[in-house]
Amino acid sequence: MNFDLLHTDPASRARAGLITTDHGTIETPIFMPVGTAATVKAVHQHELVNDIQAQICLGNTYHLYLRPGLEVLKDAGGIHGFNGWNKPVLTDSGGFQVYSLAHRRKIKEEGVTFQSHIDGSKHFFSPENVMDIQRTIGGDIIMAFDECTPYPCEYAYAKKSLGLTHRWLQRCIDRFDTTEAHYGYSQTLFPIVQGSTYTDLRIESAETIAAFGREGNAIGGLSVGEPAEEMYAMTEVVTDILPKDRPRYLMGVGTPENLLEGIQRGIDMFDCVLPTRNARHGLLYTSEGIINIKNKKWQHEFSPIDAHNPVPTSQTHSKAYLRHLFISNEILGMQLATLQNLGFFLWLVKESRKRILDGSFLTWKAGMVKKVSARL
């Protein structure tokens, strides 16, 4: 993987860059649709490419390991061969899912024992076998195995957890650097900065991660319930330290406003289930604000879902029609809403990139934050 930093906004930390992988290039800043189980829910791969113009998608190690399983993925030639997506893939390590299974897992120095949410069967993740699993899944960018601390989190626990995450990182790197990719293309390992919302721990972690000199770095443990201002403050602390010539990935973030604030603070990559999950419940993110399409006020609204969204269906179908689909429990409603939300998120980062390059980002961003956070 290679990263070219093309331009930094002189009035902020916002950056425009280009990530090159063996499966293609990615223009940053970028939002990555989440394809948890080798699919972005309610969206076909050709729609991801042609309508939404996604450049990279995310897959989930925990879910793919459990189902369809490593044997199937290996026989298919990895995730690209399995699902027919021929662009870059980033796989997370499963650390966040294990964190989410608080009542089903046990963390030790060696790794984590957990129970499957599917059938209750017991499994074990260690830094070493998580590297092996991600090698088999075949992501272009793979993540280190870490512990994601909850919010709120006692300082003593956050500090202890941080030490574990750093020790696990060294084990991940040792395993990654002594193994080979399986499918004839290269893979890249990103470490993850942790430290909860404690400035000194975030500084310590960012300095530790930066010292490893990997091709890219991630920021984890945010967007887990803390106030947005704390997330932004921790992001600033970390981006001050992480190398400027490497991409920075803020994991699990977030709302359109979060994306704009993160870009201003020097973040290059984002992912979140929010646009797809909320779409399936009728919550739309649009260029004019947030819409609950189930509300009766849209029953006779025959204007396009979002005239400024590059996704064709957002321009050709009306709000009234989409509301009708949801009220009638038609599956197409969830599909159109998902296309709308992902299309808007991808438009937002693409427009941010354009504004960074032409020098108008901060002025444009100030107006967009007000728009994207308004309830219509």
C-alpha cells in the first residue's frame, strides 16, 4: 500500500490524499461502507460501484470467521473471490465485536475466549491467529487485534488495557511480518491507537503506534458513547502525533457532522454502520438535513428523495413513494433508503476533498454542518 498526501488545507488539518492498493486506488478523505458479512446490507455490488461509487468496503473478521468460515473463504480465493467485489477491502480485527460481547467473553494476556452469538460455541482470538484469520479472509488492509475500552472507563482500567493493546500489537506485527499473503496481492497492517478519553494515555498510545512506522494508523475506542466534543478533542491529540505521511483511520465514525469534524482534524478514512442501519428504519441523511421518511408529513411530498444526491434513485423517486414503501413494509424501501444514505455519505467526503483542494473547505464545512444536523 502507498499513500500520497496531495494537499493539506492551510486553515485546518484537512487533507486530500491517494491510497494505492493492489485492488485499486482510494481518494481520501473516504467513507467505507460496512459489509459486515461480505455484503453491504440491502445493496448489490454493482450498485456500490456504479451508483454509490464506493472505492473501498469493510468486512468484519468476527462475523466472517464464524460464517461462512475460513475454509469456505480460502476455497473461494479470499473475500474478493467470494463476493465478487474487486476493489479494496479493509477488515477489522474483531476486537470491537469481542468488546460488545461483554457477557460472553474473557480477556487474558494470551487472548480472548468468547462465545459465538450464533450458537454459543466457544472460540479463541489471539493476536497471532487474528493475523492468520485476516490473511485468510484476504483484506487489502487489516487491523491489529486490540482491546476496545468502554465509556465511561476508569483511568486505571484504561491504562492497563492500553498496555495489553500495545503488547498485542507487537505480537500482531511479529506474526504479520513473518507470514505471507495467500492470494497473490499484498496486505497492509494498521495499528490502533487506544486510551479512552484520557489525554495522557492517548498521547502515549499515539507515540507508541507512530514509532512502529507502519504504512497507516487507526484511532479506536471512540464513538462508544462519549460526548462528541471529547471524541473531537482526542482526535486532535492523536492527529498531532501520528505521521503526516500515513493515512489516519477513525474507526466506527459516524454521523455526517462527525465526518466533517473529523476531516477538519486530519482524518482520512471513516466507517460506520449508521447510514445503512438507520436507512432500514426509515431515517434518511440528505443534503438538506435528516428525514424520518415514515412521518405523515411526507405523504404528499412528490419532490425527489434528494435532488443533490448522485445516486440516480434518489433523484428519480419521490419522498411520498419511499414513505409508501416503508409503510407497506416493502423491501425496496430499505434498499432505496440505503442507497440514499450511502450515496450521500460518499458525496459528502468527495465534496470535502474537492473543497480541500480548492481552499474553500472551512467556509463550506461551516454551512454543511448546520444543514446535515438539522431535522426536517
